[in-house]
Amino acid sequence: MMSIGLHGRIIGRPGRIGALGRLLEHMQRHEGVWLCNRAAIAQHWIVHHAKS
């Protein structure tokens, strides 16, 4: 798992937003990469690992 924290004043700089775009494109070119948010991770855990 890899988390990327983004702060508006930092990521909004032209050189950094371009790097983020290249990173996301690179990640999407690989099979099996799941780009998601915290809610999706929590829902996945509930469905697959939570005990009733």
C-alpha cells in the first residue's frame, strides 16, 4: 500500500502537479494496481475480512 498525501499549496505548483500526473499514469499502466480512497479500502475490508 502506498499513500500519497496532497496539500493544496504544495501540489498546486506547476512542477509538482506534472510529476503527480506522470506518477498516476505510470501506476495505471501496470496490471493489478488499485487506485482508491480511504472509504473504498474500508469497504473492501468490511466485505472481505470483517466477522459478523
